Amino acid sequence: MKRIINILFLLVIFQSFGQKGIKYGLTAGLNVSSGILPELELNTNINSILKGESVVKGKPQLADFVSLYKVGVFLKMENKVITPKINISYTKTDIYKDIDINVFSVNALDIDLSYLDVDFIFDINLSKHFYISTGYVPSMLLDHAGNLDVEKFDHRLLTGFGFKFANGASIDFDAVVGLKEIIDGSYIHNFMIPISFSIPLNQL
């Protein structure tokens, strides 16, 4: 089912690109990476337990933020209202977490990851220069540090906003949330804040 949805999405995008006004170019920027982590808390309230609530409760938290990078190419078709866009990029991310124990700080998690991202994005133009973005990002794991069995694919949702300059260059501020656990059963998901700058090389 996921493959069918991805194929249909690709067909819609490329049919849009089959028109004139296509731009392509280079994109690069800062990728502020983190991760959505589980936090287990023991429920010591006897009354709530007797009412059927869980003995162990989960509360999500964020890992530490690490500044890395992403670099790639883009293809988009400029429209007045909605601009479809594809970004293909090499993305570095790290899920890192320190835990304070008394006066000591202990490294509890450090997963260094490299991905090939394919961003399918729609920019919704609010004015001549400002737009908001929404999209879907299938991602393939290229490499990772350590002996952990990391999932080979990730699926993410993207949202954000951007500014387009008069010369066609643009800057984007996005938030990207992974839908899959990066390690099966870990409840750990990717969370990224890419800030990227795009320069068009040509217009067909």
C-alpha cells in the first residue's frame, strides 16, 4: 500500500513538472538534528492504578540538539499559488542524549546517521516572496556509526516556511518529524530542523 501511495505521489509531481517554467539548482544548509525519545515514569498513585491506569507511563521527550548539515539538488516548477518541488539531498543527523546523575553527566545515546532524502514538497505562496511548505520525505539510510540495528528506511512529514529573493534564490526554515522508529521497538523517532539555502542554476 505504501508503494502505491508513493508511486501515485510521484506521478502527480512529475505531471506538474511536465510543464514549462521548471527550475533546478543546488541546495545546502544547516541540519539541526534531535530525536523524539520515550521517557518511562513509574505511576505510584494507587488510586489511579485501581481505576485501570498503567503502572508505567510513557512521556515523550527530545534528545539534545546537534548542528550538522545537508546538501543536494532541487527541481521545482514556479506557479502563482502552489509550487511543487523535489529535493534530493545527503543529510547528516545525530541523536544524542546526556543524562545527569548526581554531579556526573553520562552519555546515554549517540547515534550518528547518514541519509539520502527525497523531499516531495508543495510551497504555498502567500505573497511574491513568502510561502509556507508542506511535504513528505521518504529517506534511505546510507550509513551509521555503531553496531545497532538501525532501520534502513524512514518516512517523515515536513512543514515550514520560506523566503524567495528577487534573483530566484530562496531560504527555507522547516521542521521534519520521522514516522518510523529508527530502531525497532525503541520508540525513537527522527526530529530535524533544516535551514537550507537554494540557488537555481537554470530555468527550462
